[in-house]
Amino acid sequence: MKTYTKEWMVSAFCFAFVAITGGFLSMFFVLGKDAFFHGEETGYLYKSTVMGLPTHYFLLLVFSWIGATLIGAIYAWYMDRLDKSIEKGVD
């Protein structure tokens, strides 16, 4: 029974973490780009860039899609371990 409890707790934690980092936290980088990064627009170029992207867009990408992919991979690996322990009957 402890394994099932771990399973739903990890699922809830991963969902909340993806929602916070991918949905809520990253939008503040875009909405507050002037307050956080102090870069003025000069034509189409920003003063602060990462790999050619403005910093706030890069952070949005990292915290949302790439972060959700990594969290999903770790989640799948851990859930596979829990399923194997359930099959073995280890509680």
C-alpha cells in the first residue's frame, strides 16, 4: 500500500511542478522582461541575449518545454521502478 501512496504523491508533485515552472513562473519572465533584465530594445536586438534569443524568451523555453520533458522522463523512470516493485509484491 505504501507503493501506491508513493505513486499518487509523486504524480501530484510532478504535475504541480510542471504547472508552476511551465505555466506560471515562466510567464513572469516575458511579462516582466523590462523589470528583470534592464535591456532596452534597440531595433530588433536586445542587450541581453542567449544563443541569439532575448534572455526572457530563452528562459521561457528552458523552464517550460525542456523542463517538462526532463521532468516527464524522470517521472516515467521512477514510475517504472514503482510498477516493478508492485509486481514483485514489495510494499
